[in-house]
Amino acid sequence: MFNKEFLNEMYNADSEGALIAVELDQQEFLLSHIIRLIEDNRARVLSFFSYNDEETGRLVLLFKIDLEDASPVVRSLERFNYPVKFYRQKQALPDEIMKNRVDELIHYIEL
């Protein structure tokens, strides 16, 4: 019944988008608040999964979102003290490119 194709479809594993993992204590979060932060960045939650990390004893929440660039969502989560354990996205994205350009401009101005 639960073959690989079924699980891929159920969790949108093959769909485009980013994956974000948030690790926290079970008492430290409201799922509705985290989802609102994600949606405030014009992202949709495609799937959600949670598990307990055996090493830390903390809860890990995995969100599959429909955006290729997860960095605005990650910044929002961190700003509201939801520690992002990791995130995966497809490629280097415009925020990183813009940060590099700003760094180069500041370096040029300091000369």
C-alpha cells in the first residue's frame, strides 16, 4: 500500500519548491503561526511532516513549500525565533546574488 510512488505523491516530494526544517521543543510553537509566516512570504505549504529527533529529543517540522527561493521564508522564521535546522532549494538565488553585489559595492566604496 505505501510504496515509493505513493509517498512521493503524498508528500509532494517530486514537485518544484524548497524544503525547510525547523527544530524546536514541542511546547515552543503554534503550527498556525509558522504557516502564517510562510504564507506571508507568498509561499504555500505543499506538505508538512514532523518527527522527534532521537539525538536532541526535539521536534523537527519539515515543510515543503512552492517557492524555489526559501530564503525570505527562512529569514521570517528566524526573526520570530523558529530555528531553521536546514533548508534545501534548487540553486543560488537572487537574494544571494544581490547580497554579493551589495558586498562588492561596499568594498568598492571603501577603496
